[in-house]
Amino acid sequence: MIEWYLKVVRDNYANFKGRARRSEYWYFVLFNIIVGIVLGIIDTYLLNMEDFSPLANIYNLVILIPSIAVSVRRLHDVGKSGWYYLLILLPIIGWIWLLVLFVTDGDNGPNEYGEDPKADYSEFNDIGNNTNV
């Protein structure tokens, strides 16, 4: 799990090109949920800040760009433009549609956004990197 997270944050911090597999996206989301819970506990119980969470807020600011980037690459994997991410601005309907897109299996073979990241079993080092786009 940590490898997928580091792949998004360290290697593809602001990379909006290419494609992201479901596992890359969902492991990143899972790790962020875990970190958010831990930072919330630290802010609340160790720092005694129930209304304001400085550690969680700083982490959320740092992780904002990679979160959007991996979401855009995930949309590219299902053949959709990154602009579909703006559906997040539509309550309920937009959120449900994005969730459906994020859990949908990516296009088999190359699409207009790059090669299929699942094309071969050695793709881990190339996830998110696309020299053809």
C-alpha cells in the first residue's frame, strides 16, 4: 500500500498525464483515510484542539494537488477527460457518478491518454508516467 502512495506523492506529485490503475487510486485513498484518522486523533487528544486541526489541515493542503492529479489520471484510465472531475461540484449526483467512474475497470489496451498500465506485469515503475502524451 505504501508503495502506491509514494508513487502518487513522490513520483507523480503534479502529473496530470497518463493513466492510473484502480489499485493506485484506491490505495492512495485508503492511506489518506488512515493518515486523516491518525492526525485527527493527534490533534484532538494530544494537542487538545477539537475545533481546529492544524496537522490534518496542513496534511490536506500538501496532499491536495496529488489527490486531484491521481483522480484525473484515474479518469483517463476509463477513457474520460480530467474535466469530469468537476462533477465533484454537483452534490450527490456528481459524487455518485464519479464513484462509479473510479470503481470502473480501465480501458483494455491503449486509449487517447496513454498505454494500458495493466498491459504487462512490470508496469509498477511506469504507473502515471506516459511519454506518448
